[in-house]
Amino acid sequence: MKIAFNTAGRRWLVAIGAFATLSAYLGLAASQFAASWFGSRVEMKSLQRSARLDPGNADYRDHLGRYYDLMAHDPASAVAQYRVATQLNPHSSRYWFDLASAFQVLGDTVNQTAALESAIHADSMTPDVAWEAANLYLVQGQNDKALHEFRVVLANDSSLAPAAIQFCWRIEPDVDALLRDVVPPRNDAYVPFLKLLEAKQETAGTAKVWSALMQTNQTFERRTADEYVKYLILQKDVDQAVLVWQQTAHRFGLSSYLPAPGNLIVNGSFNQDILNAGFDWQYQKESGIQLTLDPNDFHSGRRSVMITFDGPGISDAGIYQLVPVQPHTTYEFNAYYKTLEQQGAGGPHFTIQDM
């Protein structure tokens, strides 16, 4: 169908209609611009104006609610604004959390819980949402629900894992229960759990977490294993330390750092790099001592360790190795060394002592 605009009246009619449409559009745009400008300010009147100019914008209602909540300390008025925000956009967990927080200030546990559950329903797998939900449940004393949300955190955000593990342990200091119900089978959850138990000297618990970590076949830093072996040695749990070292060696391709049949000394020829950890050679800086690997002078293998003494009165070269042994067993120790340009009576001595 064709409409002819061949008369002045019709052309004016179309022009007026177009002008009215354009005016309405410009008015709406101006209103939204003004609302945006007022909404960016932190005065109550500006925030009220932004909500009035753009009544369908949930953000402005939430901003106004926050002003009542945090600046005016008027949680009842904040609740009214937060309610409108959740009605305009029920899919935003942030609005529900703000509403729950206001109800908490008012001491309205029933409505706080309802708002909190709506927040979780709106965004159930986001770790930030779960983190806030867990903390609110914790304040309410709903520990089971808090643990459930902390599990969501542990499964989705490794940066929050150490803090989440701390909270979980305070709620339920039971390694078996946490491994079964809360901590997901992930290396970035097991590692902070292991470190927490080390700090609390829960040695029996560390063995359970380490076993779970080994079953994941997931990568983690070798330093975690090295520190755990060191912890076990300090706790005199040598059997577990040996087991962890063996598992670490296989996991990280370090099988050559395990004792050979007939020789408990690891890397005795110094052919391999010194790990400075576990049951390989370890060293620490001592005044007047310089340690280097010498490829030019050796007894067997391809290298030796050269110890340079710079001055008198040196009692420790700073290099040692921990060697697990069995009770009621006879062992034979032998080693080779030579000295050069050493003055004075005697020479260096090997020291073997029980830890």
C-alpha cells in the first residue's frame, strides 16, 4: 500500500509526528543522562533524583539503598530501596546480598535468610557470591550451610582457598569430615589444607591430606613436598618423611635422588644438581666457607664438591645430608677427600650424629 504525501497538510502531519517521536526520544535520553549523572553522586538528593528520573533502573535503587544503609544508618529505608531493586532485577545476587545485610542490621533473621537464599539461587556457583553467603551463614550460626558455600569457594577460586580452609577448620576441626564433605578433590584445595595442618602440628591429619593429594595426579609446586618433608623430620616422623620423599621423587622425575641398593647416601658422587631439600644434600651459608661443584677433580663419577675455607676457626662447612636408618642395624661409612694448601695440624672431619 502506498500513501501519498502530495498535500501540504499531510506533509505537516508527518513532520509533526516525526517531531513528537524525536522529542520523546530526546526527552528519554536526557532523562537517562540526568539520572546517570545524579546517580554518580553520593548525596541523598542526587540519588533520589536518579531513581525518580529512571524508575526502571535497579542500580539506582540499590545505590540509594546503600546510602541509607551505610551513610544515613537507616536500615529500614535501605530495605525499602533494596526490595525495589530486587523486584526490578531478581537475577542480581548483589541486590539480594545488600537486602540480606540490611535485614541483618535490623535483626530480622527470617527475612535475612530468605534474601540470602535468593542471592544463592540467582548465582549459585560464583565464588564471590558463595564467599559472602558463607560468611553471612557463619554469623547466623548455620555452620552446615556455611560449609556448603565454602566448598563452592574452594572448587572455584584458588585465591580464596587458604582463607576458606581457615574458616572451615574453625567450624569443623575434623580432617576426615572436611575431606569427605567440604574440601573438593583439587590440588589447590589440598595444598592450603596441608599447610594449615602443618602450622597447627596436626601431623596425623597431614598424612591424610597428603594421601588425598597424591591420588589427584594433579600438578603442584615441588616446594610443597619439600616443606612437608622438612616438617615431618622436625616432628620426628621419619617413616612418613621417607614415604613422602619417595612419592615426590616419582611424581617429579627425581628417582635418581633415591638411595641405591647398598648405598644410603643420595647423590654421593655429586653428579646431579644439589636439591637442597629432602634427603638429598642440603647446605646453608657459613661465614668463611665457599661451596662449589668441581668438574675437574673427582674420585668417581664426574664431579666433586669443593669446600674453600677462608680463614681460621671454622667449625662447620654448612653441607650435610639426612640419612634414614633402622635401629639395631650396623652401617659402614666411607668417603674420599683430599686437601690442598691447608696449613696447621689436622684436617676436615666428617660428623655423623643422630637427629
